Amino acid sequence: MNKGELKEQFGKIFGAAHTPRLFCAPARVNLIGEHTDYNGGHVFPCALSFNTYVTAAKRSDGKLRLYSLNFPQIGVVEADVNTLAFDKKQDWANYPLGVVWAMRQRGLDVKGGADMLFWGDVPLGAGLSSSASIELATAVALNALFDLHVAQTELAKIGQEAENKFVGMNCGIMDQFASAMGKKNHAILLDCNTLKYEYAPLDLKGVSILICNTNKPHNLIESKYNERRAQSEHALKQLQAKLPIKALGELSEKAFEENKELITDPVERKRAKHAVYENQRTLKAEQALKEGRLEEFGKLMNASHVSLRDDYEVTGKELDAMAEAAWKQPGVLGARMTGGGFGGCVVALVKTQDVDAFKQNVAKEYRAKTGYTPDFYIAAADDGARELKD
Ligand code: GLA
């Protein structure tokens, strides 16, 4: 859908009284560093060229009217900026409503309300952060409409707060940060302990980043995501009896091995092991990318998947079948699940010349094992949330 069509739809739904502005915010794929963000470790995502678009105009009567062309069956969701509350019936609209709520909590003046029409080409429920892209599209739009001058990194935190405190999903900062701060042809190495970040050029020389969608829907609100987070936090608490650390991400592999017996529950010990080793793998992977050692990067991706499967236990049958099928293919440097897990996508580094054969072979094997037909997308790293001007 192009800009003209989106504005036309806006007129149809909300009337043509005011001229809306157009904004977008991208989805993301995480190359490595999974379930490390809320453990104070590093992540290495890039924003994608899949986006949520929003045409929006401010109001002055404190009303919010939200409509999504992706969920026409839900209709227009109306709310009052002073009485915002999560309600399952509001469905997808809980994300933008949560953002307005989080802005109000911070004392940001959005009390006039707004009309907002959304449309996105992000595959939904695929673990590519469709929800973060809705949150950031909302945040960047309100920031501009109400002249708030809030920095992009703060908009990311507002998105995370909406998700944590309004929607009830205890996610870390990765998805919102990637959506806010994405940069064309770059990945972002983010230290989630300090929010220091650097951009790494994705100079892949004949290698493609291929996203393989299992098409097994994932829903992190109903998955074991919050439980994993609680287990990691409990393991950290036990380590803190002896170690002066604030997060698992501060530990080297060696320090973990020397102190792991402090964690009494073997399951929690495995969870912490993943968080520590995955963080170290992420740092090694960024170094490997910088030095053009893509084979090494791929091996670290494979090790990441194995750790997420065996120690963190967030993969499941479909993601494992997809990764295993990918590992066997000629021209594959590495493959791993990406995002929260329990369904969603695998990300693979594949020599560009082998991509077609890869898709055919993997689709066949994956379908035979699971009954699902997969989708494939070549990832193009793109810019973060922004206004699309004429
Ligand atoms: C989801 C969360 C992120 C992150 C990943 C796992 O995408 O929203 O904060 O924890 O899972 O790495």
C-alpha cells in the first residue's frame, strides 16, 4: 500500500477534516544474542524493510481512535487518554494504547488524543517484532504530532514500558531499540546493561541473510517467556550471594563455571549458563563479522541454537526441524532461531548462489517433518522509526 492509498483510507475511516502525516517503524531480525537483553547482555539485531505504517492526525478532545487495515474485523477502537486500560477485546490496539499510557506516565503531553490508521507488511506472530514496530510507529508519530522532542532511544524505552506494564509481557529492550535505532545496511551491537551501542556494517560479500518462517504462530504473552525471565533472575540472585554483579551479562564463561554451584536448581543453572555463554558468543560474533570471518559467525549461530534448544529450552519441534534442515544444506554458514522462540523464525546465513536450492530443500524437509509450509524472506537491513515526508 502506498502513501496516497494510506491517506485515502484514513479519510474513509476518520473523515477528511484534517490532513494526516505518515510514519513508519520497522520489524527486526536478531542475528545472535537471544534471551540476553533482559539478562544484561549483548544483542545483535538489525531493523528490516518490513514496516508498520501509521497515518496520524492529532485531536484536541482527548479521544484516541485507532484502526488497523490488518485487523478490519476489530473495527475502530476508541479510548479516552485519561482512562486507558488493557483490555483483551482491544486486541492489537493494546500496543498503541499502551504507548499513549506510557507517555502519559512520563508526563508527556499527548492529552489531546489522535486518530491513527495502521497498516503493516510485517509477518504477524513470526517473532520479527510486529508488536515493537506498532509501538514505535505510534511513539514516533505522537512525538512528532505533539512536538515532544523525545530522543529515539527514549521512544524505545516507552515502547518497552508499554509492553511490560500495559500488555504484561516482560520483554527486554532489544526489539524496541532495533525498531527505533535501525540503520540501513548495518546491524546494531547493543549492550543491554548500559544501552551503549555501535553499528556494524553488514558487508557480507556474496552471503545472504535468509529468514525462514516456520509459520508456527508464536504468542509470547501466552508462552513461557515470563517464566524464563523469572528463572534467570532467580539464578542471578543466588550468584549475587557471592559475586558483586548486577546482571548475568557481566560474567565470563570462566567466572560462571567457577561459581555455578551457587545456583541450586539444575534447571535454573542451565538457564543462566545460556545467558552467560550466549552473551560471550555475541561479542565473538561481532568481532568475527568485523574481521570478515563469516564461517566463524555461522558456527556461533549454530551453537546459539543448540544452547537455546538444550539449556534455555525455547525452541520447540518446528524451529528445531527448520534449523536442522538448514544446517544440512550446501552454502549454509549457520542457522538459528531468532526472537523469543516457541515458533516464529530461523535466521540463516546462506551463500547467495545457493539460496534457491536452499529454499526448495528446506521447505521439502520441513514440511515433511511438521506439516507446515514455510516462507522465506531475504533480510535487508534498514533504517529505524521515522516520518515519511513528501
Ligand atoms: C522477544 C523479546 C526481546 C528478547 C527476545 C529474545 O523478542 O521481546 O526483548 O528478549 O524475545 O532474545
